[in-house]
Amino acid sequence: METAIRKPPWSVRSKKIISDPYPAPAPVPSQIKGWNPMSTNSGPSRLPADNHHPHFGETLNQSQRVRKSMPSSDRNLPAGFLTSPARSSSRHLSKGKGREHAEQTHASNSNMYFSNPIERPSQSFSGGLPLSPPSSPFAGNIENSSQKQVSTSINNEVDDNGVDFDMLDGTQADAKDAAPEEVEEAELLNWSIYLHQTILRHTASSSNLSTFHMLMQAMPLQSLPHSSVETYSSASARILDVLSIASTRDEWTYTVRTVCISMLQIAGLLVAVNSIPALTALFSLLTCLTCTIPSFSPVLVSIRKDESDEDSPAEIVSIFCTIVQNFFTLFKDTKAEIDPDVASLARENMDLFESLCWQLPSDLESCLTLIVRSPQVFTILLDASQPPWLLERSARLLVWLSARKSLFRVLLSFPEPEIPNGNMADFTKLPHIEALCSLLVDTSRGGPEITSMKESILTFFSMLSQSHLDALTILVESRTLVPSLVAYLTHSSTPLWEDDDLLRSSPSLASSTLRTINQTLFLLYMLIFGPEAAFNLRHKLQVTPSRQFNGITHMFIVTLGRLSYTDPPEWIAAKDKVELEHIAEMARELLDLVVEGPEGDSVWATYQEGPEQESEADDDEVEARRLDANEI
């Protein structure tokens, strides 16, 4: 009766929680056994070697703590159930067969599910033995009534040799045993091999054949004399010969020079026969070599058209000018469809010379002067009938040239055939400066490319004005530069004050417009207040010759008056309002050079009127009534 009503212990009922039968415990890994193989005493977590096997629920003595290997199937249990006790450095009796047998057979499910994890103390590790890998399982704990006392005893028995080991999820980290990080020295790039690979593997974006393969097939034998055909063939053969030799570093200069001379000979012959696809691929290859090999561009530019003449121009610059004169005029016919092959050649041509301007050392800057002095080159590039993308690239090329301070005299001079014979050159009518000013004030075309072109024009003038005082003087004396800046400033700022819908709907466009206003105003301020002599701005605005500058004085007063006295529009961003407030003082100084006294007070009063008075008449009528441009 008593047996019938007896309930099974809780530890037995808890087995139902586990869905699968509990597997047999795994043997202790050899790595754990090898932690201290020389010791004859067992650790504090070991059971004494006896033949007594405790049953479930039987209380163990304080010294009889069982170390149980964690079966592999328990690795999927939550982390809170997988506890790992701290190891003590105290020594006990050696492990016997009975102890090992007890280790493998003694497993208490009740202790597994109801034991509280003992706080893990820092461990010291003696003997210099390797640590177990992260995958090594650690035995769980058996909870007893004196667990707290055992934990305290373990903490007190731990040896501290000055090195702590943290245990995280059954792993140990030993900072001293960590292998030192090896730093491998990077191999120096073999430029000869790179040159060889680039020449033979390069393929232009507009072609399916490799560039060198195309060059070998591009020469039409029937269109040139026999001597030119032999020159083309020998140039191609020299490139292959010099690349086939395993060049050392001492032969690098010879290799590059041979390649450059041969490629320039091929380019000259391709221009003569108008082989546009092959020429495009060759220029693409030269651009790649110029951008990736530092010593390539100086050698390429140092090769002259006539090696016996020191004043002879660079061959690559001469080829560039010839291509502009022969092919870029085809774009000026707006009615004809642009040949895509010619457009690709133009882009590769501009890419090559932008890379040369970027990579060329300062002692070879004079080789670029032929671009400006060659007749009709910039006249063709800056023609208003050219497509927007070519105008943008041409203006950007001028920016790269203006970055070379030694070229400012060439950039502010006439091309050689256009210099007047026996007369002083009139630097107020430089052809490319006039062309740039005309493009700046042209409002018939728009778009991102035109906007980028105008930004490059402003940058070009800013770079030149900072290069030398003589350059600043020539720019100020130009008949069209200052009026063009005033007109462009008016065209850029008017949409801002008239609450243009496009600007209101695009904060980024409004910020970009404000940056353009700031750049233009700063350039105008720098030109006027830069020269040492006093500059009569009022007279400059009144003597403008061109029809496109009619009423330029009125435009100046209205635009500078708005920038000086009008509050920023409410719809622009806060940072843009701050920028407008910062440029107001600069605009006011420029305005005082043209209007003063009662006229200046009238301008101030125009932009201080309240909304009731502004509603009586249109803003333009009020400005026209107060600011009569003819009387000024």
C-alpha cells in the first residue's frame, strides 16, 4: 500500500521533459586529459577512486564532486544549461579505473536541470600546455547542498601566477600562446611585366578586338607609299621585340621610350589615312598607360616631332592639334548626324590630354603650349555650335591647363598666326577669352553639361587671376569679361528672388544655384579689388560694346541691390540663408562703386518697402522708376 501511493521523485519525472533519450556520456577528450599528465593527484572536480556508485537523490560528500563530460547532443541546449566549472590548481589523488568508470556512469538528470551555475573564477594555467580548442566540451556541475561552500573553496584554491584566463562558453583564451601576426612585405610591381600585359590585353570600349590586334590589321597598304607601310610594320615589330625581352630595371627607360616612339609613328600614319577606329583604340591605350604608369607620360611628351631641333613641338601634342583641326569641325554642322566613331575619337583625345595635364611634371609644362598657340584649335573647341558634351570637355581642359601657373602667359596671348605684324597686340580682345564670355552668357541652351561647362569657365578665370598679377591685369582689361560676369550673375540669381518653381521643388538645385552665385560674385570682387591701381567699374559698365550687354548697368544695380539688402527667401534651407547673408557685405562693397549718395539711398529704400506698398505696383516698375539706368 505504501509502495503503491509513493510518488516517484521529481528527478525521475523530469526525464519526461527531454524528447529524446539521454545518450551515453562521451569519453573525456585527450586534450583535457593532457592538461596535467605528470600530476598524480586529481583535480578538485574529480571523484575519489572508490567502488561506490551514488544513486539518484543520494547526497555526495563535499569532496565527491563528479566531473561529467558534456555529450555532443547537448550542444543545442540553451546556454544557461551548459555550465562549465572553474578548474582549480589544487592537487588530489590520481585518477583510477574506478574513478574513470564513475565519470562515465554517473549522470544525474536532476542535477542537470536544477543546478545553479557556479561563478567562474579566473584561472591560471601552468606548464605551458596548449589550450583546448573552442569545440572541446567541458563537464557540467553536480549541485549539492554545500555547493556554495565548494564554490568558495575553489575560488580560494586557484593559483594566480599573474595571468588570467577568461572562459567563455567552454573556451579558453591564452594571449601569451597566440601566434604573432606576420606582416608580409608587398612585392614591388614589375613595370615591364605590367607594360607588356597592358599593351597586349588592352581592349577599347568601342571595339571587340584587342587594341594591338586592331593596330596590326588597320594599315591599308594601298593608300600609302611603300616607305610609310614599312615604317608602320617596323614600328609594330619594335613593340613586340622590346616586349618579348625580359627587361630589367636598368632597361626600363629604353623599353618605354621605344614603345612611345613606335606608338607615335603608328598614330601619325593612322591620322594620315583617317583610320578613326584604330586611332580611337590607340588613344585609349595611351590614356590607360599614362594614368597607370607614372614614368610613361614624361617619356611620351619628351619625344619631339624633329629630334634634331630642340624647339620642335612634342609629337603627341602636334597629333592632338591635327586631330582637332581635321575631325572636330565635323561637329559644327548641326544639321548633319554626328558620326559615333568621330565622337568616340574626340572623347578619347580629350581624355588623353586631361591625363597628360594631370600627370606631367612641372619641368615639361612648356610642351603643352602648342595646344593654345596652334591656329584655330581653341576656336574650334569653343565654337558655340559644338555639342554640349564637347564644350564641357573643352572648358575642363582649359581648367587643367590653367592649373599650370607657368602657362598663364600662353593662355592669355594670341595664337601665333593671329598676332598682328608690327603692331602691339590688343589683349582686350583675346579670341578664346571672348569665346568663353560668349558661352557664359548664352541662355539658349541648358542642361547638366552646359551648367558644368559654365562652372569650368568660372574656375578657369579664377585660376588665371590667382596665377600672376599680370594675368589679373589682362583679365580686368578685357572688354567682355566683367560685363559677362555681371550678366551671368543676374541670370543665375533672378530665379532665386522670383520663387522659381523648379528651385522651390529641388533644395539641392537651389543650393547649387547659390554656390554658383557665390562663385561668380567672389570672382567679380577679386577682379575689381585685386589690381593695385583703382578700377573704374562704373565706366567699365558704360562702355561695353556689344548689344548683348545693353542695360548692363541697370542689371548690375538690381542684382547687387537684391544681394545687398533683400532678405533671403523663406523657402530656402537654413544653411543657404546663412550663405546669402555672408555674401551681402561683399555685394554691398561692389554696389558702392557704381551708386553712391542719394542713388545708394534710393536702392536701399527700394528693397526696404513693406508688403502694402509693394502691392501697389509691380516690382519691376518700382525698380525702373527709382533706378533709371539712362541717368546713371
